[in-house]
Amino acid sequence: MRLRRSALAAAADDQLTVHQLIERVDADSVAAHIDRAATCLLVEFDPVRGVRSYASAGHLPPAVLYPDRTIEVLPLAPGPPLGTGLGGYATFRCPVHPGAVVLLYTDGLVERRGQDIEQCVQRLEHLRLRPDLPLPGVIRSVLTQLSTHASEDDVAVLAARLHPRCT
């Protein structure tokens, strides 16, 4: 994993799009003979242009909590995990909504044995969250509402907000 993080950090200096960064890390993983695949979701905020760019290597899509309390799971088609050498990554772009909270998470947050993963991810859209809470409070609310104690996998949640004064 450390090699992939280093490759990603090095490639980030080359002014590549998010899907090109993932392609580079995938190729580096194959060249280094890393035999374990890994998922990755890259997000780039561009407050000047008012755009977020996403690319996924086998990772679940981000969810956005808007100031009106609606939640949208972004329609992001993932490419294959890193280390497969299969390529096929794409950049998805959407507008930045000041005050919105972007939620990134591992599959352990939503995945449940015997349930379709797409249905599990869609549960995020039915959470009752307050976008005005400090980010640790948003994360606590996500964890509480999804009852992660039953998870069979690791659970990680990252929340980010672009404040209105940054746009």
C-alpha cells in the first residue's frame, strides 16, 4: 500500500486528471508486481471553476449531503481495482455546491451479507443528516444510522465540506 501512496503522490505533481492519476498508479502497481489489488477513489476539488472531479478504481461512489438535507449517491462507474492492469478509468465531474458535504466511505459501512451492494449503497440516500453539523457530528450520525456494529469488514468514513467563503 505504501508503494501505491508514493506513486500517487509522485504522479499528482504531473498535472494529470484524476483518472490519469489512477491509470498511472495502476500501471506502476503492475510494473512493481504487486499481487494484491486495491480499490481507490480520487476526488479533486476545484473551487475556482466550481467543479469536483472523481475517478474510481473499484471503489464505491461518493455521496453528497446538500444544504437542503437531500443526499445523492453520485452516478460514478468504477473502473477495475488498482493492480489489475485492465485500465478503463474515467473522470466524472459535477458542480461544487457550497456548504454541501461529500462523504467517502469503505464498503464495510454499507455492505451487508446477502444483500445487493447497489441497494446497500442506496441506503445512504435515506439517511436523515444535518449538513450544518460539524463534520465529526455528520460522521457520527452516519455511523449511528447505519448500525456499523454488524459490519463484517473495516469501516471508514471521510467527510469534506467546501465552505461558501471558499468559492
